[in-house]
Amino acid sequence: MDNNAALKIKKPFSLLNTIDRINEWAGSICAVLLAFLAIISFYGVISRYVFSSPSYYAWDINIQLFAFILMLSGGYTLLHEGHVSVDVITAALPSKHAALLRMFNSVFCFVSAITLIWFGTILGWESFQIGERMSASMWEPLFWPVKMMVPIGGLLLGLQGIAQFVKDYHTFRNRKVK
């Protein structure tokens, strides 16, 4: 094999590694946001029940942080195979057949990601245009940043789905059935 052929094989995998690193980075952001979520929740409970002085913004911040964590963590969860699956079936299959089954299941991932990107962008843009606010409290923070996390999360999930599909395709094409 010449050097050009070797480069053609390695380049897609460097892109896959980049996607993996992006979702690892998103997972790290989620970990930090989760720590902030816990601190703000603790503060809200203490201020309400110990000092009888409830915070008017803690609940809204919790909702926003949770939405950010939820949307950013989809690709990270897929990267680490944390989504719900029936491992009893895939564990019993040879790696080649398990990869084929995961490739089939990736269609659902792609449909979900496209739906999140498409409708999330529409809802987020409409929210931005009208200056939508969370009206459940006196603070009324902007709501469009939360809604714009939906297409971003869909993009991260879709990219990781593509990366996983390519890895599974590589496993399917190169491994022999036991």
C-alpha cells in the first residue's frame, strides 16, 4: 500500500477522533454545569428553609442549567454507550453482527438528531425574534438561549451518531464472523 492510500484510511478516523473529543469536551462542560446545578439547588433549599428567604432566581437557573446539561450530554452519552440498549442481544452476537445491529439502530439516532436540529432551530429562532422570556418568576430570564441548545444538542448527537456508524461499519467490514 502506498502512502496516499494510508492517508486516505487515516484521515476519516482523525475526523472521528475530533468528533469524539468534541463530545468529551461537552461532557466535561456538563460535569461543571452539574456542579453549579447542585450548588444553586443547595443554596435555594438553605435560603428557603433555614433563612426563610427564598431566592426568586434559583429555580429559573436550575431549569436553564438542566436544559443545557440534557442537550449537551446526548453525544457524550452515545460516545460512552450509555443510552438505553438491549445488551443481552448484542453481547451474544459476534462483533460483526453486533456492529451491523448498531448500524441499523443508528437510523433512529439520525432521525432524532435531524428532528432536534430542524424543529429546535425553528423554535429557538422564533423565541429569539420575539424576545421570549421564562414567565414563571419575577426574574423572567430570556428563554431563547435554552431553546437554542436543542439544535446544538441535536448536532452533537448527530455527529457522534455518524462517528459511531463509521466505526461500526469499519468493524462490520473488517472483522470475521466467529
